[in-house]
Amino acid sequence: MITLHGFGENFGLPEVSPYVTKTEVHLRLAGLPYVKEASAPQFSPKGQLPWLDDDGELIADSHFIRLHLERKYAIDFDEGLGALERAQAWTIERMVENHFGWTMIHMRWLTPENFAKGPAHFFDQLPPTVQEDVRREVQGRVAENVRAVGVGRHSQAEILGLGVRSLAALSALLGDKPFLMGARPTSVDAVAFGMLAGLLTPFFDAPLRDRAMTFGNLTAYVDRMMAGVYPEFAWTPLNLPAEPAWA
Ligand SMILES: N[C@@H](CCC(=O)N[C@@H](CS)C(=O)NCC(=O)O)C(=O)O
């Protein structure tokens, strides 16, 4: 039995974490049955979510979980792609996770209003005497990480500019195709969808989200992925169908 350890539904999303979403999308694209358990990073073998328990074998990190699934279940999420397309998919994945993702984390954790309505509540169950200290300590660690990767050293306007540049790149790469690499979803769609949905959820309000909403092919892509992968989830489409002219 496969158990996926993640955060769970919140923030208007079927899963809070873009990385857990990536793994969950991989499992769903592969049609592998799994159960999901709410966990916390400190219980993971690598101190981060997601991690997987596959019949007693523990695998942490969404990339290594992907490799495990491909090996154990003889799946190729990138089936049909040539060497150049696989290289392009990996390049997109790294841009989304190792750069764009930090602008998203900045939006959630380091914008006071979004932190207050979102991640601050992760600590609500702690005893009131320590709650605020832990909340600020963890937020401080996130700020250090965002600074360590470079993004946190820039002004708000510069961070917005970096995020928009990645959105424009993703939008150009997607073009009018249904999925990033063509007619069917491949591994990189799990990555891009997880991060874009995390940004586009109406739960958070941010200039980066406002800018993302102007990329019509990206909003339609998130709606399409959400409907295909999480049909049970009540997601209000971002791209409401245009009113018929005669309405
Ligand atoms: N490279 C990891 C990144 C996972 C990750 O950043 N998970 C976050 C949640 S979105 C986490 O657990 N953060 C807690 C921490 O770093 O202490 C993966 O692909 O699984």
C-alpha cells in the first residue's frame, strides 16, 4: 500500500504544498491507488514534505518519489518524449522549483497579510504560551532560506519582476498546447500545475497573482489540470467561459 504524507487540503487548494501536489498528481496520472495522511516536515526522513511509504519503503522528496514510482511500477511519465524534450522538461522543472517557487514562497510567507491568513495558522494547535514564538521562528527560517537562494535580497518590485518573467516564460512555452510538452500531461505538468495553482488560488491576494491572472493560457491550464486530476475538488474556474454574445 502506498501512503502519501502531505499537508492536506487548505488555502482553497486540494493540497497546500506544491511539492506534495506534484507527487499526488504523479500518483493520479499513473493511476496508482494511495492513501493520504496529514503529516509534518519533522516526521519526514529528509525533514520536508512530501514523503512516501510504499509497503514499508520510505522515500522522501518529490523527485526521488517520481524515480521510485517509475522504477517500481515500470512507468515513464515522459513516455513519447525525445532526449531534447526531456532536457527541456527538466529545465522547466528546475526553473519552476528552484527559482519561481521562491517568489511564491515569498508571497505566502513574507507578505504580512498572506502570512496571517495562511501559514500562520499552521501553528494554531500549539500551546498559546509558545505559539507566537514558534510562528515567528519558523517564519524567520523561511526568510533566511529565501535570502539564501538570492530572491530575498531584492526589493518587492524586483521579486515581482522575477516572478513575472518566469510566468511569461511558462506562458510562451505552453503556447496553445493543452500541456507543457504537448497533447498529454507529462511529469513537468505535475510540477508546473502544483506551483501555478498554489499561486493562483484566490485565497491569497498578491501583485504576483494579479499578474499571473493576465496569462490566459496559464489560468486555463490550471483549470484544465485541476478538472482532470482533482475532479472531486470544488475549484471555481479562473477562466470563466466567456458569456455568449446573445446572453
Ligand atoms: N525538494 C523537495 C522540496 C519539498 C519542500 O520544500 N517541502 C516544503 C513544503 S512545500 C517543506 O516541507 N518545508 C519544510 C522545511 O523545509 O522545513 C521536494 O521536491 O520534495
